[in-house]
Amino acid sequence: MASIASTAGAQARSVPRGLVPASVVLGGVLLSLTGLTWDIQWHTDVGPDTFFTVPHLLLYSGSAVSGLASLMVVLMTTAAERRGKEIDPIVGGRAVGVFGRTFAAPVGYLISGAGAASFLLYGLWDMWWHSLYGFDAVIASPPHIGLLLSISITMVGSTMVFATAREHRWGIIGAVVTAASLLVFSMVTAIGLQALPGGIIDSVDVGAAFLSVMIVFMAARLLDRRWGGLWVALIVLVLQGVYWVFSPWAAKTYASAIDLPLRDYAQGVPALPAMVPLVLVVVAAITGLLNKLPVWVTGALAGLIIAACAPLQNALIYGYPVSGYDSIIVTAIVGTVFGALAGLLGRRFGEMLRALKPEAVNA
């Protein structure tokens, strides 16, 4: 009886041990996402910025919080291994050797920490960039691209951390929130596709469809629940609503505080939230209803809906007339193809995340 009680007590204590650092990393992720939506709005409505702006500081702080939490877990895991103590694999996943087993790093925290470390390097580059060129008028500067990719890596690591603990309620909730944060954040990645020679194909709309479908399908497979993708879509909707109000207000208030005018053409439209597909909840619900179909079929349908509705969303938000129907049709067709691919990849990534669970040979 005493042995059973001690085992139960150890299992109960393992939950807060895993929950606390995972929550700190997630807090850093949300801080970075808030800084990003503010920074994009700043570039859209105001324009020039320096290295030490408040949106930038939020971005830096978010990565610092996630990075320090990841480092702390790695150091504690390393110390426990050297003392011969059993390492709880629920805390970030199985520990892997780093630098010739100088460190023992849970794989989820290794990824989130690596993203934060690369963010530091790109942050130094961004500081040099601003010292050389002064104001940054656009978001797509080389160091900014590196910074955004680094944050994406940290978000992936955070998703891995929660995926290992999905047998607990906090693990499921954290996995849904981190996947939703990654989806919102990934819309910035889609902007970079503007540089591709797409002709009449709107590469940004295709990219947004591909990334959205992939992450929704990944979450559905990770959670192994019919409505897992819908849960992510609902959290995305919440984030979208919060930032829809926050980002234009924050940009305008901050510009007023430091005596910078808004651009003449600034409409106050929330830049990042407006990139997130408004039909995502509907798409996630449809794919949940059709979950018995092959994943590439439902993925193709999801990609078609998102790519086809993107021009209507822009018309609704910005007041643009819907025109160029040949471009809309071709983009929708390409979105269907990439949606099918995203469905397959999302399911495979979900399988990979499920394999992080201790003693996991998934059914």
C-alpha cells in the first residue's frame, strides 16, 4: 500500500513539474505573437521603426522567456541524469545527448531552446542592421526573416513539449493553444511567397491555405479526436478577435505617444488578423464531419475552400472589388492541390508528435 501511495504521489507531482516550464514557454510564445501582430500593424500603419521599439521588445521578451525556461529544464535534466536519477519523459519528451552528452535535453525543450538561441543571433544582426541603415520601413528585412523563423521553431518546440503530455488535460489544452498560435504566426510566412513568380496565381492565398490545412490536420491527428482540428480553429478565432481589436489600437496609441503620424493611406485594418482565413472554423468543422474520407480528399476540399474564399475575405475587409476571376479560379485549383498535400503532411506531422509520448507506439 505504501508503495502504491508513493507511486501515485510521484505521478501527481510529475504533472506540475511538467506543467510549470511548459506554461512559461507557452507564455513566451504568446508574448512573441502579441509583439508580432503589433509590429506588423506598426509597419502597415506607421512605417519606420528602430531596434528598440515596444513591439520589438515584446518579441525579444517572448523569445527570452521561452529560451530561459528551456535552458532551465535542460540544466535540471542534465543535473538529474548525472546524479543517476530517473528522468521523467513527460517533461518535454525523452532526453537526448547534446555536445557529446555534455547536456541531456528533453527533445521538445531542445527545439524551443534552439529557436530562442537562433533568435538571439538574428537579434544581434537586426541591431547591426538598424545601426547601419537606421529606420526599417518594411517588415521583410533579412534579419526580420531570421527572427520570424526562429520564433516559429520555438513554437514548434512548444507544441512538442505539450504533445508529450497529451494524456493530461493541461497537455491537450497546451497543444491546442500552441498549434493555434503557430497557425496565426505562420500567416507571416505566407507573405514571403509574394517574391515567387506566380503569374496569375496568388501565392500568398495558396500559402495561407497550405499552412492552415497542414496545422489543422496535424492537430487532429495529434489529439486523435474527430474535432481536434476544430478546437484549434476555435482558439485561432479567439486570437484573431483579440488581435483584431488590439493591433490597430496599439499601433495608433504608440505612434501618438512618440509623436509619429500614421500613414496617409492607413485604414486601421488589423493586418495580421486579416490574413487568417475567416472560414477556418467552417473548414475545420467540415473536415471533422468527413473524417472517414481519405485525408488527401478532405485536405483538398479544405484547400479549395480557403483559397477560393480569400478574395472574398479581402473584398469584405478592405472593400476591394472582386475581379480577376481567372486568377481566382486558377488559385483555387492550385490551393486544392496544395491542400491535398497539406492534409497528408499534417497527418504525418501529427504522427510524429504522437511518437514523442513516453512508451508511445500509437494505435
